Amino acid sequence: MAHAPQIRVPATYMRGGTSKGVFFRLDELPASAQTPGAARDALLLRVIGSPDPYGKQIDGMGGATSSTSKTVILSRSTRPGHDVDYLFGQVSIDRNFVDWSGNCGNLSAAVGPFAVSHGLIDAERIPENGVVTVTIWQANIGKTIVAHVPITNGAVQETGDFELDGVTFPAAEVQLEFMDPAADDDDGGGALFPTGNVVDQLEVPGVGTFAATMINSGIPTIFVNAADIGYTGTELQDAINGDAAALARFETIRAHGALRMGLIQDLAEAGTRQHTPKIAFVAPATGYTASSGKTIAAGDVDLVVRALSMGKLHHAMMGTAAVAIGTAAAIDGTLVNRAAGGGEREAVRFGHPSGTLRVGAQAQRVNGQWTVTKAIMSRSARVLMSGWVHVPGDAF
């Protein structure tokens, strides 16, 4: 029996924020994978090593967590005012699908550096020393991200002293601006608050009825109070990820929230839309010990937040969920705002399992409706490996 040989595809393995992913230039993908569809999905699944019933992704580049089962496709943008188009694929670990429904805020930090290093930015735009501004079109959600990429001796500066909780080593800081991050009215799920309310009562049969803030900024997110579901907001991964019943409850709440937000039309659809919406729980500022052993005092943060991604408690915080947190914190009356002490604010520092993160957001009421102009946060990024990724030629 003849077997197809492996092929190799140019790729770069990068860390962005607290995530890792495999980055590709669109024009360097095999021809059948340069357009959306089954061939592209099959290729990315095989690259990452999914679907894997063992849940380990041993035969691929994935790291068996939602933070490390990611892919990015980049190309020069033809959209006026933008440099690069950024498409993100969240690869399921144990199921046969790639979720294209949202962005990855963490890997957004690596898009600008990749674009500079791979010839997607005109050379005359890149200073010998300084910062180059890369304007990114986030193709999954149709939004603009502005990345400020440090340059030293004409190349992307990756090393530095910027520390990011959830990342072991310091690196160079990349500031990100998420412009107009709320959903547009014609997006699935509607505008900033799809239900029209900053707080709703979310009825979840078999689980209970909870106060919930359902917001669509950065990524659709459902916030509930930690105390309402039996938690403190200071939990680490093992407290939840090892509890199958708890994970099932969270997924049920997430599914009903997705239905209420208009993101799905039937509860069954939630199973094929794992990446969005996110579900998170909040509590007032409380001291705890982070996963690294670092002590987080109550005075170090404005509130504590825990969020789930792809069915598991995240080890730190998704960048897009951080945008949702920053936006909700800036809007009086949301559960996030109340947990942070209420009142107007343009920035918030929250505690997550790995430490703390500060995010800013500019929100205002226009004609009786809340709008958000941008959210700002800093991440870092670094190339881990570059060259080719190898996949069996008959895999896609």
C-alpha cells in the first residue's frame, strides 16, 4: 500500500501574551488551503494534532490546552488604512473542527511582530530604532487593532524587561489598542449589550437563575458573580478543571447565555461554537496565592476574575476577555463594575489565576446607549521557532 509523503509548509511558532500558536502567511499555504473551507481546516487540524481522543496533541504542534491549540493566517491587507489582515483559528483539541467565531487577544500581540519580520510591512516604514505602528484588520470579527511594535537596529525587538503574569520570562512590551471593540448592530449577538441591559437575570434550567452581564466587546462574554455559583473568584485551575460536574454546569450556563445573546439559535449549536462566548465569574478584590506562588494582596487589584476558555478554566486571562473586562468595568452598573467598587473608571487592574493585569477602556453614553471607543493593554511576543511544519500530504 502506497503512503503519501509528508509535505512542508513555511510556518513560525510564536508566543503572544499568554498563548502560543502556529503562524502562516496566506500566500505560503498550499493552494487548496488558501481559501476558507474543508481543506484549510483539515490542514490546521493536522498541524496542531487534532482531533486527539487522548487530549494530548502528541502528534502535532498543539500543547493540549486552549491557550496552545491556536493558528494564525496573515496577509497584506487591501483594506484602506490597514497593513495586514489577521485571521485566527481556535483548533479544538478532541473534536474535528476549527472555530473561526472570534479573535485571540493574546496572539494579537504577535501579529505586528510577525508582519514586520515577514515582509508584510513596507521596509521604508520601519525605523532603525523606535516603534512602528501596525494597523491590523481582525478578519474574524471585522475590527481594527493597532499594535505598537518596538524596533532595534531595524529589526523587531523581542527581548526586554516587560513582565507579564502568566509568562515566565520578561520580553519587549507590545502595546495594543482594540479600536471600537464592541460588536456592530449587524453582528451575531447585536451591539455592546445584546439584550439591551447591563444586567439580566439568566435562567438556566437545572442549574439556577443568576444575575449576568452579557457583553460583546473584544469577545462575547457572560459575567456572573462568583458567590452566586458557589465560588470565591480566587480559584486556580485544579479547583475547577478537575471537577467534571462543575465544567458541565459552566457549559450549560454558557450555552444558555449564548442563546440569550443571540449568538446561537438552538442550544445544540453551543457545542460547535466552543470559542465564543466566554464565561467568567467575578468577585470584589480579595487576596490569594497565584499559580506561580506569588502573593496577590487585595490592595493589588480592583477585583478578581476567573474565565473559562474551550471548556476549561484559563491559566491566566484571554486577551479578548480582558477587553470585555475593561469595557464592563468602565460602565456603571455591570457586575464587573460593581465588583470593582462601582463608579466611573477608564482602567482596571484585576486578579487572575497567574497574577494581575491592567486594561484600560474608554466608554461613554451616546444617545442613551453605551459605546466604547477603544481598549488598551500591553502584552509581549516572541518567536519560538521558525522554518517549516511537516504534515502528511494526504491530510487535507
